[in-house]
Amino acid sequence: MSARRFFLIAGEPSGDRLGGALMEGLHQEAEGVEFQGVGGPLMAAQGLDSLFPMEELSIMGLAEVLPKLRGLLARVDQTAKAVLASGAGALITIDSPDFCLRVAKKVKAARPDFPVIHYVAPSVWAWRPKRAVKMARVVDHVLTLLPFEPPLMQAAGMSADFVGHPVVTEPQADAAAMAAFRTELGFAPADKILTVLPGSRAGEVARVGPVFRDVVRLLQQAEPDLKVVVPTVEKRVGDLHSLFQGMDVTILDPRGRPPAVAEQRKRACFGTSMAALAASGTVSLELSAADTPMVIAYRMQPLTAYITERLVKIDTATLVNIVTGTRAVPEFWQKDCRADLIYPAIHHLLSDATAGAEQHDAMRATMQALGAGGVAPGVRAARSVLAFLT
């Protein structure tokens, strides 16, 4: 095995972002590193030739996974065999525990001494606390995004380091970029902009999108001059054009633009928006980094929701609220994910310039807690990996 060769697995765009930053950090901290595994475009940019398209693993919820289970289990076998044949000095699994830990289990069964590092601690403080104990059977070291997680991982039998969240290093749009964005879209400097983010998966858009569309319709009836922008990924452009057909909504199409340019454009949209309506997920931290007040809403498949509601131990799923111990960001889940309930919350943010004050304080505190101003999380993660292996 080579101590400078790593096998990495990411199954989501957020994991690809973590993996890309970690790989960049490893390049910086060690000479001659090599990578194999599964990842997306950001990991590919750091030298990874993905074993198969990462999108095959980007599935959420029990009801969504079941129809594709046979194919996913075949990918588990394929990936575990690739790890063992790779000559890598460590397996680094990034989030996506349902897939990644199955691969780790097979690798450990064949090679108990094979080092396994997992990036992103399971949210045992939120639900299923015994997951950490189960994970410790196949994971040796954990890289955590939240400062209070290492003791929880250590108590389960793994070593762990808090490395910070990559969102704190992402460059935010400056005044010139935001002005250029408004000019590009034909918006006046005084126009109010609302960002709408109904998710990046087809299932999310199908479940949450119609609710968000109805909220937008109510808002534009109340404020006809409101500008609504919907950033999205390439695969959802068509879905969103259909969803908002006939409405005065701008779909922020990333097609034909380099990924870095599309990302800058999205951040300019966040930065110049007065508020955002978003599906739950990592995007809440991106909005927090941009200091954009938000309302979060989400609706799961009924079976997934039924199971989840019986396991969850906390009453919020938005990290700004969790990290700060507040409920500054309004949330609307499942049966409350309704246009008539969401509309007053988002309209309040748009109509009262002081309405987001509590959120601004909570968002700044969140960024500080996640490592803003310190060593870049990707570098911290790389140092943790190398220190663990030596």
C-alpha cells in the first residue's frame, strides 16, 4: 500500500465539494499524492477519474432508494473490490453513509487493518445516536464539520478532529459582482430580489417545487415588482421552466458556463437578494455565508417522513439554528410545508428591512463557529488525515 495514494468516495454534490477541498489540501501538504475513487467535477479537477458517475449515488430517502437497491448494492461490491485492488494507503469516505459504510464494511472484512477515514460525522445529536457505535466497527478516524462532534465520535471508539466547514472559505460576491449580476438580468439597483431554491434532485423539485411556486404567486400578487430568481443545476433547468411556466421568474441557467463562473453567478444572486426561500440542505449554509435571510421548507416522501419523524430528537434541521441554539431561521416541514403558512414568513422578510436582524446575528455566529477566519477546512482535513496515518 502507498501512504500517498488515497481512495475517496463521495456520493453527493456537497461531498464532492468536501472531497475537492480535501484533495487540494493533500496536494498542498504532501508530495506525489495520487487519487482513485468515486466523485464529481470538483474532485475530478483535483485528479480523480471517477469509477462511475457520482450521480448514481445521489438518492435520498427510503422510498427513493428501494427501487434502485439492487444496482446500488452492485456498486458497493464493485467499489469495495476497487479499493482492495487500488494499492491505496487509506479509504476516505465522504458523507453518504448508506453507501460508503457498506463499502467500508466489505473492505474491513477482507483487510481489517485497512485504514478507513470518514468525512462528516453522523448527526447522532439529532437522531439514531447508536449510529456512531455501529460506524466505529468499520471506521477508524472521523473528520467533523461541527465543533461539538469530536467528543461524540471519540466516545463511540473512533479518533476525531474538528476541521471546519468548507462554506467558510468560499469567496462571496462583492458589490461590483452583485451590480453586474443585476445589470445582466436587467434589474434596477432598487429592485427587490427573492432567491428561490427548490432543491437539486428531481424528487425534491417534484415535492417542494409546486409549494414554492404557489408562494411566489402570492408574493407577486402582493408585490408585482418583486424579482424572483431560481438558481439551479443543469439537470433541473427543464423541470423548473415547466414548474414556473407563464410566471415572471428568472431561471438561472448554468448551461454553457464553466462551473466556477456558474458558482460566482449564484453567489452574486445570493448576495444581492433581500431574502431566500430554500429547500433544506447545505444551501442554508451558503445563504448564511452570503448573509441572506431565509425561510426553509421541505417535504419528504410519506414513508421516509413516517420513519424519520419517529427517530429525530431535535425540533430543527437548519444548521444555523442548531449551531447557535436559536430558532432564528423559520422552518416549515411536511404537513406545514404549505404556501399559506410559508408566505407570511417570507413576505415579512421582504417587506420589513429589520425583519432579518436576528438571522444576521445567527448567521455570523454560525460562520465563526464553523471556522471562519482560520486555516482552510480542506487543509485542516488534509493535515488530520496525514497525522492520523503517521
